[in-house]
Amino acid sequence: METLRGIVLRTVKYGDNSMIVDLFTEGRGRLSFMASTSRTKRSVRNVSFWQPLSMVEFSVELRPNGGKLPRPNDVRTYYNYTDLPFSPVKSTLALFLAEFLSAALREEKENPSLYRYIESSLQWLDMVESADAMANFHLAFLMHLSRFMGIYPNLERPDHYFDLLAGSYCDRQPPHAHFLRRQEAQALPVLFRMDYPTLHIFRFSRQERMRILQVLNEYYRLHVPNFPELKSLEVLQEFYS
């Protein structure tokens, strides 16, 4: 038996009384579990633990030879959101972040630094009050997430073009469609200096914000194997329009 902490990425209904829960755990990376959804009083309470981005602690028996999906025991939340579920802006961002992380961390192994980054970022979002900071949160989150995933772009020596496929600058137009031209390319070093304490300083139009998000999404699709199209991206675009 092990005691683990994890952040819920997604749930999938399985049969009439169960669901498969995908989590990113602090000590074991991404794992899948089987949880009950039967209508007993205890099960209904347990289902509430498995909302996307919930931070849970539980005990579980992990067998090295695999077999059936393990069932977690003694589940409890170790961080209770105070504002995120009730704020339209934050809950919309949470919907997007949950789907994004589920796609980006599909094969992620144990990575405590990455776990702590996601954990502290979600807690910061839960507590922040500035509307400008909320509007830019997902942009900064995705930029700095790339560092913990080992795909942070090389932003040294800005040039006429930025090759999204190579993740670096170049002085000639790349022989493919995945690049940024001079104006956008030279703005990257400034954008990547954006962090949570300075989010409110960066003022973007809706079009600019969506363009940044489109570029970040394309970058991840180029560098994370089998990264899918995100359904919640369209929801986020409509929300900010």
C-alpha cells in the first residue's frame, strides 16, 4: 500500500457504477484508477473528490504486474478550492487547463518539480482577485509549463523568424509553415518574462490574447507526441470574445 497525492485530470464513465480516473501524481507520474459511482451515500461523496483539477490524497495498492486498475482508498482532498469552482472566469480556465494537462501529460513519468508547479499555480489561480491577472493566467501557465516538460524554447539572440518546430530563432524563413515572422518573433522574450506577480501589467486585446494562445497550442502540438485538438479551446475563444 502507498499513500499518494494527485491532481485529477479527467474521468471517464465505465459501466453503470464505476468510472476511470486519470491523475497526475506527485510520486508516480500519471496513473489511472477505478472509482465507484454507485448511489450509496459514501460513493456519492467519493464522486465529488474526482472533479477535474481536484487535489486528492489517498492510499492504494499498486501491483507491478498490472492487471485490473487499482481502486484508491481513504480518499480526501488536501486542498479545498475557495473561489475557482464559483467564478465563471476561473472555472472556464479550469475546464481548459484540465483538458490541456490531460493531453500534455499523457506519458509523463514521476516529476515532482512539475507536480509542484501545477499544484502551486492552481492554488494561485484560486486565490487571485485581479481580473487582468486572471485573463492572462493560462498564457503564463503554458509558457512556464514548457520548462518543466523539457521543451522550453531557446529565446537567445532574437532574429527575423522564430521556428516553432526547432524551438529557436533563425535568420531565414523555415521550409515549413510552423514559424513566426519578425514582429511576433521578437515579442517572445518579453512575453516569456511574464509571471504570476506581473500578469496584471500585461494588457492585451482579445485578439492578441487569442493569438498568443493559438501559438502556444501549436507549439505544444509540435513538441508533445500525439497531442490532440482541444475541444475546450473553442469554448475559451468564445468566452473571451
